[in-house]
Amino acid sequence: MRAWFRRLRGVLLLSAGLALPACSALTDFSPIDRDAATPPDTTPRDDAGTGDDAGGDATMTCHDGSNPCPPGTVLVPCGPVVLGSDPGEGDTDEEPEHTVDVSAFCIDAAEVTNGAYKACVDRGDCEPPGATASATRSSYYGNPTYDGFAMVNVSWFQADNYCRMHGKRLPTEAEWEKAARGGCEVHAPTTCGPEDELTYPWGSADPTCDRANFVGCVADVDRVQSRPMGASPYGAQDMTGNVQEWVSDWYLASAYDSCRTGNCIDPAGPAMGSEKVFRGGHWESVPEYLRAANRFRQAPGFYDWHTGFRCVAPIR
């Protein structure tokens, strides 16, 4: 069954109110058997599981010892993180500010590049992007000059499929925000407090073009990992600016209400929805939209030259 038909089937099932098979966003990396007769399913998934799973799993998974992350990724250790914003600090869908526990994970140090995505297309494992131009470059995707630049013009379905084809998955909102602003262990004391409410990956200082690619800098997508001064506390670069990044969660304006009172572990968002979340702002964003807590959403089939992604890898 071809990928486009599988996705159409998923959309029709969602429209009819029929649930697709559930899988945990935190455990299902869907390893790919390239010799299998049937390619992996890329229909919309119930990423948060079912029932109470929207609030997270029952236990937090940690890692001790040597770095368990594959090359090209950075370790984000287990522990609590402050998510969201207080009233007046951002949009209402960022409220309430709350603390959740997140298991250890490995996240790509850089956004997925043109060259990496094209290699997946050339193998027959990924679909070509919806467009090949960027804002100012008529020849962008497929042009070796831009192989090291961030991939754009891919839908949520394409991003999700790419990650799974590489034994990875898209990060949850909670994982993405922790990777961007850092957990409560980053700044003393190790308990959560105001010192952990970073506005941007580098802290609270205003964005500059040597920290992020945003409005007034390059006026288009840039090469990944060009701004180490803007790296997150764990070493992930371009978490804000350059391209906004798809995450696994369905969007719900009141999603944070389920963790208002605490005791949430690995929240994975609502079980179903009509729009997917992306985070981080992009090369044309004003500073307000670069805040690590800011949430954006679009239909999962949406693509444009502002939107890319990165993946999460399993702990080895």
C-alpha cells in the first residue's frame, strides 16, 4: 500500500471518528526492516496512547554511566523541567507554568539537513518535499551548495516518517522544551525555581544574530550549527530560530491543564486532534516567537519554507 494512500486512509478514519492503533510516543521508535515486503505505516498515530496516558507514563527512566547517545545527538538527562509560562509572559495556551518529570533521551544536536533528507529520498525511504525552493533560492533542496542547511517544506507526516526510518521519532513537546531551555538540574539549586525559567536556550538575554537566525539576520534558512553561542544547556543548536520544528504532540490549547497539580511524567499530549504542534520560531520570527515556551500549530499535512524538524533517538 503506497504511503499517500495510507495517509489518506488515516485522515478518513480520523474524520469518521475512528481510533487508530495506539502507540506510546515515548517508547515506539518503530525500527525499520528495509527488507520487509510492506513499508512502515505513516498514517496519523495516537501518539499519546489512550486514556490517562496524556499525563505521561508511570515511571521516569534515567541513565547512569557513559554517554548512551548515538553520534550526532546529545543527552538530555532525566529529571524535572519547568514548562510553559505564567499569565502575562506569553500566550494563554502556554499556561499554566508547571513542572513535569521527563525521562532521559537523546536528541539531534542539529536540525535535519537537506543532504540527510535527500539521502533518505534517494534510498526510496522518504518522499520528496512539497517544494524545492526556499524563500530567496529557487534551487535549494537537491542543490549540493545547501546540503548542510536545514530541511524545509516537509509535512508532519514526512518528518515523522524520516525519523522512524532512522530508528528515531519526533520529540514530544515536553522533551523539545526541556532540550531547549534545560531542566532544573542545570542551575543550582537542583530543585525547580525561577532560575530554571529560561526564556531562550542561552538564557534571558535578547536574541542576536550570533545566537539565532531570526528576522533581520539572513532572510532565509541558514546552515545548521552556525551559532554555537545560541546552543541549549545540553548542546543542541538552533532550537530557536532558523526553522520551526515539528514535534509529535497533537495540539490542544488547554493541554497543560492535565499537569497543573504536578505528578506528570513524560506527558505526550492529547490522544487525538486535528493539528500538530511545532516549536522554536524561524528565520523570519520576531524575538517574542523565539521564546522556548512558545507553542505553534498547523494541520499535519502543512509544509512551508519556515518549517523543519529534528529527531529523538533511543537510549542505547
